[in-house]
Amino acid sequence: MTGLSQAARLAALASRLSERDQATVRDVVRLRFLTAGQLARLHFAAIPQPLTRVRRVQRTLGRLVEHGLLLRCQRRVGGVRAGSASYTYSATAEATRLVGYLSGQGIPRARAVHEPGTTFVDHSVACSELYVRLIEAERAGRLELLEHQVEPDCWRNYLGAIGSRLSLRPDAFVAVGVGEFEQRSFVEIDRGTEGTSALRRKLSAYLDYWRCGAEQHAYDVFPRVVWQVNGDKRASVLHALVDELPAVSRTLFVVTNADAVIEELSGEVVVGSASVAGGGS
């Protein structure tokens, strides 16, 4: 298919989609996996009647699946009784091409999408949940979401101590404004699937990147590293590993849970959390 005919086809497809349809597709392309419930909170929260909202979400997502833009994953989140809100959606190659076309950045080559394993999907949905909560916090007037990057856009490439090329790979980068302050954070969404050796390597990677000074040179400040964990036991593991680090670097890291992560990202110290680094500007 020629570039011209492909562009014409995408233009015709875009003309059949509402602004909300297009925004929904953009989010799924960028975030990779979202549940129907998360998409409802992002794009249908203004519909006050719960039943009407559910039906509108179902129709919209069903239509986007029929258009070949979204894939409904085989597995559900929360079990069958959770209903349609438990379905998880990913984007097709056609959706990726459409978003590239709509952004004016050209039509990218996109591979066919295959549903990955449960661990990967669960982690991606947890990362998407962070973004949904940030949007809800912004709507509530608690913060201004200045920037939100996911993998691989949030990764940082840098030179190591002996000139080797290294890559820091956080799950997300978040910049929020609260009043006159800006708070910048790298985020790790920990699902308890990695052992202590892997966690030590991640902590060391952040220290290496901090020491190289690239982020500070570009932005005058190093982001806090906010580690979101599930449960007190996992938090204790992370706290113990952070305590092994040189004292001067320990305050780079914050250990928290999903309920308190927005407060941490907005720079509010939560009782019981780890020390908070001065990441504001």
C-alpha cells in the first residue's frame, strides 16, 4: 500500500471517530494496556449517571474494537464477576499508525500486537493506574500535571564512569506543579516480582545516573525516585536496601504505596514514608 493511499485510509478512519474516540486511542497507544474502568475514569467521568456511563463506555470500546484500533485481551482484571470494566485493552498496529498520522509526525511502521504474559500486563495496568490517578488529582485541583512520560520515553541514556554507554529505565517520569513549585520524580511501580539482587541493581543504576550529573545539568535538579510497593513487607525490603546506601544518597529515594503515591509525587511528606529528597524547583 502506498504512503498516499495509507494516509487517505487513515484520514477516512479518523473522520469516523469523535474527539473522545481519538483521545482514547491515543492513551492506549501511549500507555499500552488500560482496563475499561480506567478508560471510563479518564474519558467518561463527566457522565453523572453510572448506568449511562457504563453503557457509553461499552459502546465506545466495542466500536473501537470493530474499527480494528483496540484489542480486548483474553484475560480480565478482577475476575469475571467484575463485569465489562474488568476487560483490559491494548492498541493495534493500526492504532499506532493512526496516532502517528493524527500527530503529524508521519505514519510509523507498526508490528502486529501479541498479548504478552500476565506479569507484564499487570505491571502495565499498574503503571496506567498511576496516570489515571494523576489526572483525577489534577481535576480535583490538587496539582497540575506538567509532564508524564512512560517507557521508553522516560528512559535516560548516559555515560558510565569508564565511558560505557548505560541506560536508566524507570517505569515513569512525572513532573507536577503545586503552587509555585515544580516537583520532578522518577517512578518505579514495584509488583514484588523481583528479588533483592535486582532491586540492588536498580538502586545502583539510579546512583550512577545521579553521580554522572546529566539530569542536574539539563534541569538543575535531580528527580526524586518514588518507589511504589504493595504491602508493608515489601516496603521493609526496600527500606533495608536503601539503608545500605551511602548516607548522602539515601534521601534520593521514597518508598510509598498506591494510596499515598500522589501525595509523594506532589511533594507532600506522608507520615511513615521514607525520607523525601528535595526534588522541587
